[in-house]
Amino acid sequence: MSEYEITYSNNKHGYARIKNGKLIISIPKILKYNKKFEQSLIENGKKLLEKHKKYDYVKVKDKDKVLLFGEFVNKTELKWNLDKKLKEILLDYLSPIVDEYSKKLWYEVKSVSIRKASSKRWSCSHDQKIMFSQNLVHLPTKYIKYVVIHEVCHLKHKNHSKEFWTEVEKFLPNYRETRKEMKKIIIE
């Protein structure tokens, strides 16, 4: 088995990406015979593959089980509409924590919502609304607590300034380690 696969497309640009753990090199058809371009993409792709290996990929579902707060549980325990149930469970878990920390900061949260979001795990809008990704329900609670504290601190500081991180550290002195660990996790 080759460590990478080359495809040729009608795209204007070439790219390297990882799909199911395999390096895919896509080259525009007009550059099919440009070996220098191909080699450059392969080298970039190999760097991407090395970076990819540093992450912890977490598979959250299989036929019978689903990962809930870092532990596998039987899907049948969660009833019929799995996505809806996961959102409810996460919202029930998050709401008291959001309330606790927003009160400590003396900042009010207008709303808390849970959405299916693949690229972002969370966000805080300028109008004091916090959105969490449903995927958080799969992570151990220490990571969820970090995310909540992070977003609640955005109620007061809308950027990642020194003051923001100082605020986060007040509530979670070991946030740096937790954040570093969490950045390695990719939910599949």
C-alpha cells in the first residue's frame, strides 16, 4: 500500500489532504506532467500527515454505543432520537455551569444553544449569546468545564487579550494544560 494517493482533477489548484488516515494529493490535470509541482505537493502532504499523527482521533459512535462525557454508553439507554437526546443532555449539563460562572463574573448570558457544528466547538456573540457544539457531549467533563469558562469569560472580554486569559486562569488555574490536551482531540 502506497503512503499516498495521487488524483487528477479539473481544479485550478492542487492540494494535499488527509482522508481516513491516508494522504490524498490532488493535482490539476493541466499540471499532470509537472514533476516539480507534484513533488512539492507530496512533500507538503507528508508534513501534513506527520502533523495529523500527533492528534488523538476519538470515534464517538459505533453500532451499539455512543461516547457520553468520555465514557461509552449503550445507545438504547438514550432512547430513539439520539441527536436530540445528546443536545438535551449537554444543555442540562452546561446550563448550571454557565449560570455559576456568569454570576461570578457579574455578566448575564442572553441564551445558551447547542448546535451541530463541525468546525467550531463553541462561540460567544457580541449580544451575550453562547453557542456550544453538540460534539462537546462526547468529551470528558474537565474539557467541557474549560470550554464553558472560556466562553463565559468572553462575555466580559470579547477577544483573547491578556485580561481575558487572566480571567480564565482565575477560574481554572491549570487551563493551559487542559487547553493543550484538548487541542489534540479530533472528534470523528
